[in-house]
Amino acid sequence: MLDELIHSPVRLSIMATLAAAEEADFRFLRESLEISDSLLSKHAAQLEASGYIRVTKGFVDKRASTWYSLTEDGRTAFARYRRTLADILGGPAADDAKPDTRPHS
């Protein structure tokens, strides 16, 4: 069964982005995912509460900054999610589909 927490499009995008990096800052995630500050904050808080991501706050050049990274539990959950999705997509229905080999005019 797919992890409902990850399955939300925004949270899935956050998890996928963080899986490809050690950490990412708030601005990078917001701009990469093309979402509002409030939407990112809301979904990141849900992932943090689940233990899937770690949120670190600090300062860069006297400006407050927030960084996000996957926890070990988050990496495990995301890997499990990907395996489950691959199993679903790679099931018999996908194997039975025949490509259209008719000539196109």
C-alpha cells in the first residue's frame, strides 16, 4: 500500500527533491517546486511531524534560513514508496499492453 503521507503531490515532490540532495533550503524548495511559502511550510511541517524530514534553522549573513533534509526513516519510507509504486505500475496490466505498431499516415 502506498504511504498516504508521501502520496500527496506536494509532499511527494518535497521527498523526491530531498532524496536527490543532502539538504535543501526553503527558497530552493519553494522555487523548484513552484509553490507558495505557506504551502511549503504546511507540507514540510507534516513531513517533519512524521519523522520523515529534519528541519534546521539558522542564519546566513544575518538572515534567517531554513534547511530541510530526509531522515533515515524518511529515506526508508521514500524507498518503500518507490518500490510499491513500481510494483503497481509494473503489474500484469502494464505487461499486457501492446504497443501500437500500425503505420501512421
